[in-house]
Amino acid sequence: MTSRAGEPFDLGRASAEVGELLTVPLPATGPTTASGDPATGEWTVTQGPGFRIVPLWEGDPMTGVYAPEWSDAEEAAEARLSSLAEELDHRLGPHTEVPLHVPLLRWQGGSAVDPLFEALFRQDLYGDLVVWGPVGADGRRLALTLGRSDGDQPLVMAALVSDRAVAASEESPSP
């Protein structure tokens, strides 16, 4: 699924990669593109107008896993996300949370959504965003999320940087 398959979660590495992400050039315009590892095709990066998304960690496949191991795996993934968020809170200040349920419902219903949200959904990153920013002199936003494509697929933690506000409408989608 991602280029991070089989790598253990390392808080120091993830924190450093997030710091590097804040310095990468972002395309001002253009299409959204997802790239994969040349050898395996596994997802490595998605970028589009004003944003870049990268995988930080991928868990084990959940095929044949049932409760309580299932719950344990989800709790461990959430703990990894929380530990990285806590680390970033110390460096960047407190984060906010951006729920994605409204844009996800709109997208699933065939409506257009912000290109950043569409890029997240195309990588099966449906989890709410943990967002910092504006950060630095250029006012970028940084976010983390956790998601998976379906029940037996691995959980994936990803980070994104955007040169624009990261916010989802709280309005309910039209029926």
C-alpha cells in the first residue's frame, strides 16, 4: 500500500520527516499527482495545488485479525499518532482538529471537494486531521491523519503540508 510497509514506527524519524516536510517546495497550481516507488509502485507522495502528502508509517495487514487484537492494533496506531502530535505540540504549539466526515460524505456522493481532501480520500486517508498552523514565516499548515482503505488493510499514518488553510465545512451535505 505505501512505501513504509514493514518499517517500525520511530517517533524521532517521523518527527524529523515532518520537519523536513515544512521546507519542501509546493506547487502553486496544477493537477494532483500521486507517485509510487519505482520498484514496487507503493505510494510515496501525493502533491497538488499548494499541498504535499506523505506516508509516515504503515501498520500490519489486518487479514485474519479479530477482537481483541483488532482493537489493540487500532489503539496502538492511535497512540503513535498521539505521541507524534504531542511532540509537534511542543515544537509548534497546540494543534486543532479538523473533522473530515462532511467532505468525505460529499465526495462519496459525487460532489466536488477541495483538492487536498480529494487527495487524502484517494489514498484512503479518511481520519480526522490534527492540524498546526500557520507555522513559520510562510504561514504553512501541517497536519497528521490516520486511515485505511477497508477492514483488513493496514492502518496508515500520513503527514501533509499546505500553503493554504486546512478547514472543512461543518455544514451537512445536501441529501
